[in-house]
Amino acid sequence: MAFHWRAIAKEVDQGRLLRDVLRDGLGISSRMLYDLKYSGSIKLNGVGVTVRERVSAGDVIELYLAETATDRIEPEEIPLAVIYEDDDLLIVNKPPGMIVHPVPPEPNGTLANAIAWYWAKEGITRAVRIITRLDRDTSGLVLVAKHALAQHLYATRPEMIDKYYLALVEGAPREATGLIDAPIAVNPANPVTRMVAAAGRPAQTAYRVLQSGDTSLVQARLLTGRTHQIRVHLAWLGHPVVGDEQYGQSSPSISRQALHCYALRLVQLRTRQELCLLAPLPEDMQQALTICSHNA
């Protein structure tokens, strides 16, 4: 399915090369410009041009890009909770227990299979480009790009997305708000897991305690995107996520790690308006919070 993008040049674009307008204004990389040149086209006021064309304020810039991705996700009729959709994005609420993308041991039953079906039933063929991935047992909002440009921009410009999570944690953090600034590395004893280590990659998680007790409800905001970041950081703080067997312990109140991506704040590509999408706390986490509160 071909992608079409339309934008109006601004006063600040007067006299500039189209290449620079696309790079600075839209954040398009050299690789994306290459793809547009060889797999699509660029038009200025309806006329095909090269990126060396000069732009005037008010000019209409149009980008056309053919779908070139080769992923072959098998469509499967799996229920999909769509929270938001526009020409560039799809945002869905992933249930716990579902992996995001097929892997060799599990080629079916994934979120990507469900998304492929959602599009296929409308007669649409496109790649499934998942931008914000969640662990199997983490529930919540997942951002999906409908075309290569959206994927590129959201993946390379982190300021365009803020991700907020809710977690049930063991005990009560001493500080009601804080910033966990601790680098994360692969755990050499178990490469599937991660650990805080001086030689790791920089990682920051901002948190706020919403409800304090023997089990606390904590809001966490990702400032970086390391694997298992929230789970590793909260465990390192001394308050592992309830039910997290990798970084804490199992729990009789919930059968998975009690972690949920409940909010995405993002900048919409075409309008540059801010969007804030929400997914309420899932039933199993609500029940676990109630059980833990009653037992406190």
C-alpha cells in the first residue's frame, strides 16, 4: 500500500533546499530520502522534483512512498482492542500473556498476527511496524506505524513519545517521587535478563508513588528505553514489581508481573498536535491491588 504525505512550506523555509526542509522540518534521514528517490517520488506544487529544488513559503510538498517491507505476518482472527487510529498510526491495548511479534518457537497468536488480520479484513496489505514493544506479561498501549516514515520518525526522535506505566510494587519507596538513574547491562549469569551495572547503557526512569502501603501503586515514566528497564530499576530500588519472577518473586494475588503501560503522550505527525491516549488498569491488577490493600 503506497504512502502519501502532504505538507505546506513555512516562512522559515523560504529559499531553502527541499532536502534541508525535509531533514529539519520533518526529521527525514538520508536513508529515507534515498528510499523516496528510488521507491517513490517527491513533488513540489504537483510537479516531480529533486531534493535540490529551492522552496518558497506556501509551497505544497508531497511525498509518495511505495510499501517495500517484506515481512509476512500471517493474519489471524484475534480480538484487537483499538484505542486510536489515523492515517499514520494505530494504537492498541495489548492483553497480558501475548507476545508482540512472532518468534521461531511461537509463530502465531501474537499481537502482530492480530494487527495483520485487522488490516487484511479491510483489504489492506502493509507491514506490521510495531514501535513500542512490551514484554509478554506486560499489558497496555502499543504504538504501531502504518508506513516507513512514521516508523522512522517515532523510532529516531524519542521526544515525540512519552510512555507512562502503572506498577504494583512490593513495599513502599521511601521517596514519593524520584528519578532512578542507573545504567543497565545484560546479566552475564543469565543473558535473558538485565541488571544495573556501571558498564551498562544509560537508563533513567522517573517514578511517582500513587498509593503507598505493603504493596504500592507506582507510576513510572520511561526516559530511556532499555530492555526490562522499569522492572530492573524498581527491583534495584528495593521494590520489585509484584509477581515478577525474574527480578522479584511470584505472588498469590496475580499470575504475572503487575506492570501496565497505561498512557502514551505523542506528537501527531501531520498536525503536530499532542495526543494523549489512555488504557485503564486491567482487571487482574485492580484485583491484586484490592487483595493486597485488604491484607495490609
